Amino acid sequence: MPRYSIIFTLLLCAIISGLITHQVYRVGFSGAQSENTSLRTSLYLEYGSRQNAALFSHKEGIVARTNLRHVNNISKNLYVQDLVLLPEDDVVLLIPIPLQGRSVNSIDIFPPKSGLFCVFSDQLSAPVKAIDYLQGRAAVRCHLGDPNWVDFLLKSGGIGTIALTSSDDNILYPFLPLLAKTVSRRPVKWNSLVYESTVQSHEYADDLILFAKGINRRQGINAKPRNLRCVFNNTVETVVTATAQEIFRCKQPEKRLRPALVGAKVTLRSVRKNNSFQLPSVAYYHPDHIIPALKRESRKLQLCACTMVFNGAKFLKEWIVYHSHLGVEQFFIYDNNSDDNLEEIIKSMADSSYNVKRHPWPWAKTQEAGFAHCALQARDSCHWVMFTDIDEFVFSPRWLNQWPNSTSNALGLLLINETTQMINSTSSLSGSPIIGQVSINCRNFGPSNLKSHPPQGVTQGYTCRQKLEQRHKSIVFLDALSPSLRNAIHHFELKPGYKTMRLTSSEAVINHYKYQAWSEFKAKFRRRVSAYVADWKDSKNLSSRDRVPGLGNEAIEPPGWENKFCEVNDTALREFTNRVFSVTEGPISVMQWQL
């Protein structure tokens, strides 16, 4: 008998030990209807009992020891604040992070996304695709993967529980059980809500900027400011002073009211007769949440660049290395829900002394708003900002003749020289406008007989283009921007007293590698990023200039795709980049962005 008692005791100890050390990271809320029908929630975290726990940094991929008391203090105030349904059957959980005097990026609250799942009402399990931090909140994006699940979340009358569970039993999370506040009864849809807010500094320091979908639904048709109000905590209203696209400028509340409204939800209300409504919102009022310039420079930089990207990791390094050589001093990368290794590429570029910053931007079809947000963000650190895509490369035919002389900062010098000449030529005219924007025509390149991405980069592989130049992109002087921040992606609206200068093709062009090998090009069918451009999968606006002639609305490779859009053999930029960026690596030559 004693032998069996010993065996039983050992087995019991093993079971208890397994239960203690088995780690399940679980963030959730269980709902109960209160008298006022608001959904009260409780947020909980199940964790092991080891006291020497370490916090796993999902960004660095390392276990980072941290102050357990500090983490517990943060965790006591965690709760799921809002849920947003995005296209492609994604849902975002927005969870405020109490900073307690520390940078939100200085400590990672959540485990790595690999092996992490969202569980809804103990029924639906969805893998976590991304964890980001947005103005003091964690944004956890989960992929539902089934439209029926979306319908379930919308029609269920409220979600009973939401949890995050980890399949990794080896990571310890030092959290305590939590009591949460309130949360929305059901997710809000991405296409009708106020999704961002910020206070603008400088001359409009007393203004609040809201970014919202659901009011200005058509390009060029904007609601009148007098028909709108900004609403704080459903109690305080202020006037709207400007509207354009998805950008709304509001007056802040009176200073005596602001302390009580800090952290309150802010939204937009239409007061138009026979059309009164209030938008759902996931934006909150933080009067000291002025958009940072990320890293405040000791001096204003002459030229920066801003772009919005989805899954552009294989293209980004070439774009940054090239334009950095030409004089772009800082890059703002708005990451629109990429699921490739874009974040790792950006980090590696930053570690290699490139001034490049990633800004998570989860909102769908919001490129105009994203560019306006970027213009606000860059104002403290940049004079001029170039707004292009990462398949667009600025090039001047004159640079070929300058080599082997240095072409470093060639774009910055071109910008200064051209604007100075224009100013000098009109200086004798009283009241002549100042150059506030430089626009450059685009040349669209075709697949150039390629069936896959060229390993040495787009500037090396694509050399055949259409003859006709189409559209343009712009470099903008930020002090010249209109308070509305209205933009058509290609250019911004300027204040009175400023004008746009269009460069000739002999001065500069943009090589737009638009029609790439089909394996790359078909990704454009996922979704167009502009708020006012129809997705290519839709059957409307088939004659739009944004669409590809003869392609229709299905991602089916047409016969002879690799030879289309080829009217002019143009190798000028390939020749230039070979001279400047080619390096010898052993017995072969490679481009700098391949290293």
C-alpha cells in the first residue's frame, strides 16, 4: 500500500504542477444587461503562479524582463473598449493602455501574435493577424475568415465574451484578474464611423481634427459645416468649421469644460432638417494628444516622403534607398494592415541609419485621410513632403548627364532650383503667389515580358512603358496647405496666395511601375485604397481611368499580359540606378537594396 500511496501522490503532484504551469493568456469580457441596457463587462486574464515571470516582447521576439509591479498596475486597467469590423472579415479589438508616464512602445502588454487567437462568445476562434499601438491603445486585429461569422457578430444582439487565448504553453504572463468598464454591445462597421481624432498644433492649435466615414460619401460633394456638430460625451457640442472628404475640423470645447471631457468619446452629428443622425465612433478626446512628429528634429528637414502601404515589403527597401540618395531625409510609412514582413523591413532600414518611421493605419479605403494625417504629423519636422506610392520613382533625365558627378540630394536641389526660378520670374509682379506644390507627370510601365518579380528590383526589370503620360504626383510645402486638408491623392488644396507648379518631362518624371508581372499585379484586386475609387472586383465604374483597359472585374490573367502596355523602350532609370547603386559582391554585381 505505501508504494501505491507514493505513486498516487507523485501523480497528483504532476497533475497540479501541470495545471499551475499551463499558461493560457485570456483577455475577455462577460456581459450582463444593466437597467440602462448598457453592456457591463468584466475583463479577465488567466495566468500561472510563477513569481519570476518575464514579459514577452512580440515586436523584438525576445523575452524582456520588466518590473512585475509596473505590469500589474497597467494590467489592472485593461479592457476592451471598442470593436470594429473591417473588410476581408477582420475585426479589430481596441484596448486602452494606461501609460503611467511611459511610452506605449516601451513595454509590450501582449504576447506575440503567432499562436494567439480571438475567441468570441466561446464559439468562434479567429487567429490574431496583428498587434499594434494607436495613440495609447492596443489594436488587436483578428481574422474571422467567414462572412457568416461577421453576420453572427452583427446580429447576435451583443457579444457575451471575447477572449485572447495563446497556444504557447512556455510563455508566462504576469497579469492579475481584472474588472473592466463598459464596451459596445456589438462591433461597429468600418464604413460608417468616426475612426481617428487629433488636436492640431500651430496656427490651428484650438482645433480638433476628426476622421470619419459616412458623411461625405461622394468625391467633391462635402457636407456644409453649418449642418454638422462635434459631440463630446453626448453632452457638449461644438461647431464644425471645415469639411472635406473624411476630414472634419471642429472647435474644441471651452477650456473650463475640457478637464471633465478628457477621455470622452467624440463623434459627429448631422443637424440638417429631415436628415439628423449621429455617427458611431471609436475616437476619444485627448486635448494633449497632439500628433507627434515621431522624432522631433533639431531643425526642419528640407524634404520628406509619405506613403501608404499594404504588403510592400519586397518593394520598400529599393524605394527608400533610391529616394534617400536623392535627398529625402525622412520617410513616413503608413502601414495599411500588411501581413508580410513589412514591419521587419522598416526596422532593419531604421537600424541601418535610414530615417524611416512606421505608422499603423488599420482603416480601410482611407488614403486621402491618411495623407492628411501624415501632413499633420510631418509639419513639425519637414518643410516639403513627397506623396507617392512605393512603385513610383522620381527621375530627371538630367541626372544621367551629371554622373559620375555626385547626384546625392539631386531631388532636393531640383526642388529648390525650380521653385527659386519660378519665384524670381514673378517677383516683380505685386501679390504673385508663392510656389506651394510641385507636380510631376507619371509614366506607366508595363510587365516588360516578365512573369515574376525581378530580383534586382523594379527599376532594373521593367523597361517598357506606355507613350502617354497619365496623372501626376506632388511634392507639397506643408505651410501652404489649406485648413481643409483636402487632397486628391495626387495633390493637395492650397491656401490663397500659393500655387502649384507643374514640371515638364525634361525636368522630372515619375516612373510608375504600375502594370507589373501578373503574380504581383493581381494583388491590386484586393481593394483600392482611395475612399472614392471603386474596388476592381465591383462591377461599377468599369470605364474609370483607375481601371485597367479590358481587364474587367475579375483577377484573371488575360492572354499576353507580359507584353501589354509596351510602346516605348525606356531604360534611362535602369542605367542611372546601375551607375549609382550597383556594387560588386564576390563574382557578381548586385544592387544596394539587395544587400
